[in-house]
Amino acid sequence: MTSPADSAITVFGADWCRDCIRTKKQLDSLGVEYTYVDLVADPSAADIAKEISGRMNIPVVLYPDSSHHVEPSNADVESKLRELSLI
């Protein structure tokens, strides 16, 4: 995996989280590169995700324009990717 600095999108999540799995699957199916930060493997990253979103919910999807989504629907993610001309 690349570091967040090398990637346009960063996804903070956990493998037990259904929304995280769904969002990763969507990005993969669209061919969008992203960095996945596993909050189980790196618990300290949860503080970063909380700082970004102000919430404890996951996934937190951080976009290259510094905007973010928390627990986004597939439609939310697709809309943002189109807005950023990433798909």
C-alpha cells in the first residue's frame, strides 16, 4: 500500500465493518486508487479518522480536495468521484 500522501483518496476502516467492505469494493470495481488504513492493525489511526470527521463512525473517506464522507452510500462516493473527475 502507498502512504496517504501518495494517494488521492484515503479510506479509514476495519475489516469487520460492512460499510467499509462495501466502500472498498466500490472503489476497486471503479478502478479508483486509494490508501486503506486498517484501524484494527493501526489503532492510533482512529484518532486521525476522528480528527478528520469529528465522529467515531467508519469508514471515513478522505478526498484529495480535503473533503470527506463518513459512512457514505455508494451514490455519495460516486457523486464525489465524478465531481473530482476521478471517474
